[in-house]
Amino acid sequence: MVRRLKNCIDSKALLTALMITTMPILLNAKEIGGLQRVADKPLEEIPGVTSIYGSVRTPDGVKLRTIITRPKGEKAPKFPLLFTQWVSCGSVEYREGSSAHELLAQLARDSGLSLVRVERSSDGDSIGPPCSELDYDTELAHYIFAFNQLLKSENLNTDKVFVYGSSLGATTAPLVAKSLQEEGINIAGIMVQGGGAVTYYERMLAFERNYLERRPVQVSPSDIHDQFLERAKFHYEYLTRKRHPNDIALDSTQMAAIREDILGLGENDHYGRPFSWHQQAASHNFLSAWAKLNAQVLVIFNEYDQFEARHGHWLIADTVNRLRPGTAQFVERSKIGHSDDAYPSLLDAYAFERGKPAWQDAADIMNNWLSKHR
């Protein structure tokens, strides 16, 4: 896999190098860990945690910001917890008040591990093509290359390596872990929340199903059957046959109507990422990766997840436990949505109304699980 992933980014090397060399030099900038940073932009401050800033240059010339944490005052290298993130572009540097970032901070503080993060191309201090133009295979290749480099750091003890994937990161996490395992790295544990092991095509159909069911005013229950079948046709052409959505819209009036109504589907992107990102994701066999991992597994499913289906999460634990009995744990959290908010009802969750942060419980589950296996 590494050779194939490396080939997918080599063709972009010249273009990326030109982009980097022609970028304007930041005014009032200082160098931190091999990358320039705006002088008045503070480094992250997580109470009780030391954050070590660095960088790696990928084979295609992109410079990625890296951040490794360890409990403050401790000098001995810790086992690493490698993090793969959600689909939306944006920095994974800690910022106070964000549920996702607070959860990461809690892991950095209390897991007893070193949390290892890599900023995607153009996110944070990283220099390279815009994250919004980054395709799935390149993102995956960047993770694999960067983590391989970081695992050589004297700040880390690589006798045991853990991986955590959040949301769409739950699809990249097993692929990253499998690649590292194939290179002789001991993947001791992998935990995911917000993503399963069904095909990407099935995953996107689950999105469509939820989208139809949550709009009883716009979509009559009696119309869901036919609408869903039309959406299944559209996504097959889009994800499996890798056609441009605008071309699919020319097939029929039904396909044109679907193209205008798919959640998050813009003129040139889907959920802020290029169409190729989703099409490449659809070509990966996530369940195969899970089956080949020799690691402890934690799968967390939130009952009121607005996007992901329970079956995809359960499938991971069920498959792993059938192959390696007792190595996977499945946890279902009641009345919690995709982004770790608690809701009074499923309808409230669908509408993203009256939600209250519940990330602390997720952090406790993960830290308790990690304490048993580190």
C-alpha cells in the first residue's frame, strides 16, 4: 500500500514545490519547530501538558506541522497515541471551548501517552496546497509518512503504538495502523468514534437516509422509498463509477434534482473536500484493514449520531472478535450525537437543537480503556 500511496503523491511534487517556493514570506513571523509561525499567534497551552512543536517534509514537498505532547514535568519517553482527524479542514491545535479539542486535551493530559498530531496541508502552520483540494489518498499518504518519521523521535517509546480516529478519521485510522504494522511497528491498540467499517458507498447512503427521514415537511414518508433508490443510483455513479456530479445530473431530470439536494454537495466539493476525496475513499476496503490488525480495539457509537449508522461501528467489533475473540470492545453511548453533544430526543439531535457538551464521558471511556492496555 505504501508504494501505491507514495506514487499517488509523487505526481504532484513539482506543482507543490512551485507553490511553496512562490508563497509570500510571512511578515512578523518566527520559526517554531522548522516552520514559520505568525509572531503573535500563541502556542497551544493545555494545563498539565507540554507540547513539542516540529515539522516533517513529505515526499511531494509539503511541510506539515507536528505536535507531540507529554505530561508536564515527565522526561521519560511515552507510548504514542497517533490521531487521525475528521473530514472538515481546520487545525487540530488545541483551542479552548471546542468539544473535539477538549477531548483531545483530556487524552493528552490523562492517558499517560504522548498525543501525536499532524496538521494537514495548509492547516495550522502547515505549508502546501489547500486542505480543501487535498484528496483522500494524498491525505492518507501524508499521515503514514509523517507518523513513520515521528515514531523515530527520542520523545516517544515505540514499544507500543496506539491510534485514535475521530469521525472520518475512523476510516483512515485502520489504514494507517495497517500500514505501520506491515512495517514492523507494534500497534497495541486502536480506538475510533464516529465512523464504521462498511463501504464508503453504504456510508454515504446512510447519510442520505438520515437526511430524508429528518425532513418530514419537505419529504413525505411515502416518498422516501423512491427518493432513496434515486439517491442510491446517483451515489453509485458518483462514488463507484467516479463520475462528476454535474455529468450525472445530465442523465435525467431525476438525477438533476438529486444533484441539487444532496447534503453538503457544492459546485466543486462535498463537505468541503474535492469529489476525488470521496471517490478515492470509496475504493478502500476498510473491513479488510480491520481484519488484518493485531491489536486491541475500542469502538464508540453515539446513539443519536446524525450521520453514521450503528451497524458500521458494530461491524468492526464483531469482525475483530470473531477473528481474535475478546480483543474488541463496543460501547454505545445513549442520547449522544456525532460531535459528542447530549440531546433530549432524536429529533432534537437531527435539528442540532438543545445539545449539551458530553465529551468528558467519551474521554473517560477512552482513558480507562487505554489504561488497561498501555
